[in-house]
Amino acid sequence: MRKATCKYRRQPVNLPSPVLPPPVLPTPSTVEHCDTTASLPSVGHSDEASVSASQIADHGVPNKVVSTKQSSLKTSHRFTKGRIFGQSHWMNKLYRFVEIHRISLNCYFDDTSDTYKLQDRCKRLAHVLKGPHTLEPTNRQIGDIDIKSLVTSRAICDQLLGLYFGAFNPIYGVLHKPTFIRELDAYWHGDSAANEIFLSKLLLTLSIGTAIYSGPDAKSLRKALSVAASDVVLTHQAWQCVPATKHALTEDTLQVSLLSLIARQCSSISVGGENVWITAGTLLRTAMAMGFHRDPIHLGRISIFKAEMRRRIWYGIVEILIQTSLDNGQSPLLATEEWDTAAPADVDDENLAEDMLSPPVSRPLDQFWTQSTAQCALVRSLPLRLRIAKDLNGIQSDLSYEQTLELGKKLNDECLANSKLAGPCKRSSLDLDELRQNLLQLKLVDTLTRRFLLSLHTSFSQKSIQDPAFYFSRHVCLDSALKIWTYVTPTRLPSPSSPNLTHLNNRQQSSTSEAQDEYTLLKLRSCGTFKSIFQDSTTTVCLELTQRLLEDPSIAFSGFLHGRQLMPPMLKELHEMVKDSVGIHKGRIWEGETNIKGFVFFATALAQADAMICHGGKGAAVQGDFGDDRIEQDLLQAQKKGFEEALRILESLVAETEAGGVKAGKDENLRTKSYGDGKSRHSGAGGIREDSFSDLSAPTEQEPLEPLFLRSSELSGDF
């Protein structure tokens, strides 16, 4: 272990600026757009901006497609830190921010710079904060966990379960609500001893519900339940490590496994949600070993209730598999020919009983909204999305532009069909609370579908900078990113009080409904799939903003002369969205995110756009040639300011944690790894003393400080 005074001196990296041809704007003869627009009624951007972003919001195939030598797309992968990132991984877009990474690398290798020291301190504080939440496997039995003491009241328990069943269960179809509530009543009143399986399900559903909970003591409740839910995940992983027996292969264990994967992506669970694709593959094969990939009509005597639940669980597993395959840039390793399970029936859980003698009558999707409509809508587009995931990330895939347009048109038709569900969604809602839940389900359905449209066109969108024949893809990507990012709650809907959201920026604080919307809470707290979706859309908007300023300096010059408020509406809205994303990333740190790279990176990207506006459009934000030292200085200052602000937040969180009696390595209930000696490091004023870091180990050569996202070897080009 090196002492804290050790320094690592390395030579700054001087990377050659890439030489790219000047951008070419599309001509009217290249791509013709239609005028129709279609979007969900809750999309938050203005009509004028929406049309400006994409004059072809239905994303049909353009009337004229110019054939070029670049009309074929070879699947590209990048290998870094021992992992391979396929084409659909959102981090591939970060390679276009050449100058931000150049500045980051130079500051990183200069250990005498203030930015390097700030990053060092942030990393050490992050280790302190991770201490109470870094879990180790224990021998504690799930039955020993007192859920009633964690939740404190049945009312809060019901509220958390209501959030789970109102948002996530309709997407993945894991549990049958009436059956689960009956078991909960028996457990809560002590009528029967709860078994380990039920307690596992209850802990996981409560933990998932905290992801969008904004009631009293939301933060402490999320921490307590995340620790308990982590016990369930670790215990269940231990089940999977022992030889399988006939008693382990049950529908209940599959439900616990699926809930574990959802919890790892939606809540603050400490096991992590970045590698769910690996576990999802194991779960898929377990389900196939149990025959879930075959429709129950082929499996002999199975009750109607069990048959319907098997269909729901199977499609929940496949859904999470293809979503995580897109997150990781990996192939789903599954084909539609490998299962024949019928789609679930579109019925409410109340119409599905264990003793029913006749199959339930499925309602038409476009007429009624039930507790299964969201999953049925996703199942409808599942074969198409599965093909897109395979074409994007397959090793031998060679996707042409014509095929991309064809797949994009079919997928856009599915998005249009989803938007038509808004009518039955509103008509079937009995009160405002139910309407809020149904609209959230509709947002999630559209988001989980539309993200495939964004990934499908991303690579050709990047080619549009040199070749206007691909400009259509650029419009599709921007419009998809806008719709994914800007869903807001209708202002007439009530919002619960949320004292934990005061860290959002002023613009979000001014809109109580928007700041407390469950969709916004997912942006603040989620990881895995939902985090990847929001990161992808944010990066797309950042690239579009800087590229527009680069292509048309007159737009930036108008902002320079008259201020940002008088910029063109579309450019102004893009700027506001990037600004909002910085606030969201800042909020994620307040919510427990110890990785500050996203906040600093997007704050620097926003400063890059501001610098281009202030200097009349000078500077090649994407193409790697500033042409003005003032812009480079602005970026350096913005990066330093971002680290300073992140450091202040981390210091406040450490002081808050230690003031609450949670010290690294001291609380047996949290089962933590120890960092340092556990002494108090916060001063009486609530700050962090300079000697706070004296007992913290310095980064080793195996775990050095890192630039924002990329290493120097990663900027040399594609693999």
C-alpha cells in the first residue's frame, strides 16, 4: 500500500487533432421529409421545436435515398478495461467529444494541477461513501430480517407496493397482485409464518418501490431497504452456485430472480446494475430448462392461472434480456424461432384467479387499459426489437442503410401504435392516482421501445456530418432523444411532497409537478437500463447542439449579440435540455451516486456550447480543432468548477453520513468494508478538514485516477 504522499508523474499526452472534412448541410434533393407529426400527449417540448427537430416525426422512409459507398455499416466494438462495448453502447458517442477528453487527459497526467488534486479528493471521498454500502456475503438468513421495523408502518408498505405494482409489475408481469396481497395480509397480521420465498419477494418489491418514492424519510428508507434487498440478491446468487435440484427450479425462484434483476436497475441496491445482461442470460436458460419457452398448451395438464403466469414471466425475462443487451452492446443470443409461448392475455389481475375454469378473455389493446396492457404492448414489438439488437451487436452483422430505414419504419409504426394507447389509458382511469400510474406505464412502454429507434440510427447519424445522404438518421436520433428526455407530468395531476428533491436546479424547482414526477425520479436514482437510456439521449442532444453551432456560426453569433434568450427556438431548447441534464447528474450525486464523471463531463460539454456562443461560433467542439484559446480556457475552468461542486456535495454527504452514526466498518447491520480508521472527519461547521485524507490509502498503480471517461489509447480510433 503506497502512502498518501506518493505522486505519479507522467508525461502529458499530445494527441493529434483528427482531420475531418467540413460538414455538409443536406440539400432538399437528398432527403425529403413528410409533414406529419405523432407523439405521446405528455411530450414536453413545444410544437415548434418538435417540428424543427424532425420534420418527419413519424420517421418513415424518405422518398429519395442516395446510394453511397458508406451505405453499409460494419458492426464496431471497443475493448477497454477488460470489457468489450458493442455498437449500441451509449459510451461510443463520447468518442466524438475529442477536445473535452484531450483536456481531461492532460489534467489527469499533470499531478501538479488543481484539477488533478480535486479529482483525487473526490475519489477518496467516494471511497468513504462507498464504505457503508459495499456489501459482503454473510450467513444472515432472510427470515431473520424484520421487515416491519424497516418499513415502520403498513401505510408506507402499501404505498411502496402501490408504486411497484403501478409502474414496474405491468412492464415485466412478475407477480399476481391479489395473490401477493393475500400473502402480505397473512404475514402482517401474524396469521401464518412467512417463508423465505415470500420475504424475498416482499423485500425486493419494496426496494424497487423506493426508486420512485418521494414521501417522508425517502432517502433513509431507500438505504435501509437496499441493504436488506442486497441480502436477498446475494442469497439468491448463492442458490444459483449450488447444484440445481428439483426443489430449486420453481416458478417462485424465477420470480425472485427476475425481481432481483429489476431491483438492481431501478433502486439504490448495492449489488450493482451494470452487468445485469450476464445474469439475465443465466435466468433465461433456467426458464428454458423449466419449459417456459414452450406454450403451456404443449406441456400437459397445467391450470389456466399457472399457464397465464408462465407466459407473463417468460416475456418479462425476454424483455429484460433484450434491454440489457442493448445497454451492454452485446447480442441477446436468442432468436424468435426458439420459443412458441403465446402472448399474455390483456386482462386485469382481478380477472385472473387460481380456481378459474375457462381462459380469460383478452381485451383489445386499443380499447381498454388493464394491468397487463403495458406488457402486451411491449410483446407486440418484441420480435422487431430483438432483431435490431442482434443486427446492431452481432459480430457478423452487416447492416445496410436501406435495411436500417426499413427496420426504422417498422419500429416507428410500433411507436405510433403505442401513442394511440393514450386514449384508452385516460378512459380506463377511475381517479387521478390511477391516471398518473397509467401514464407512467405508457411513458415506460414508449421509452423502452423508442430507445431501439435511437440506437438503430446512431451510427448513420454520425456519418451525416460528412455525407448528407444520412441526414435523415440524424433527425430521427434527435427527435427520439427529445421525446425520451422531455416526458413531463400533466400539470393538472397532483404531486406528492418531496423534500428530498431540493438539490435540483432552479428551473426544475419552479415546476413542482415536473421535479416530483416519477419519471424524473427514475432519472435521479436508477442505474442499469434506465440510466443508459437517459445517458444516451443526453449525449445525443449534446452532440446535436455543438454540431449545429459548428455548422452554422451565424446561429451562435446571434446568441453572442443578443443573448441566449433570442437564439432560434430549437437551439434554445437544446441548450436548456443540456442544462437540465447537468442538474439531473448533480442530483444523482445527492441521491448517492459516487461516480461524478457524468456530472463533470456534461457540465464541461455545456460550457463548450456556451463558449462557442460567446465567441461567435468559433471552435470545433466535435472535430477537434478549437481555433481559439479562450474556448479552451473556458473548458478548463468549467471542468475545475465541476470538480469543486462535486467535492462540496461529497463532503456534505460524508458529514451527513457520519453525523447519523454510520461510519465505515463500524455498523454490523450494514456489513461494510473498512476504509481508514473510521474516525470522524467532519468539522464542527459541517465541512471536511484538510487532514481528513491522511488516513486514506492513495490510489495504487492497479487502481489509478482516471480521466472523465476515456484513456489515451481509446482516442486513436475504432477497433
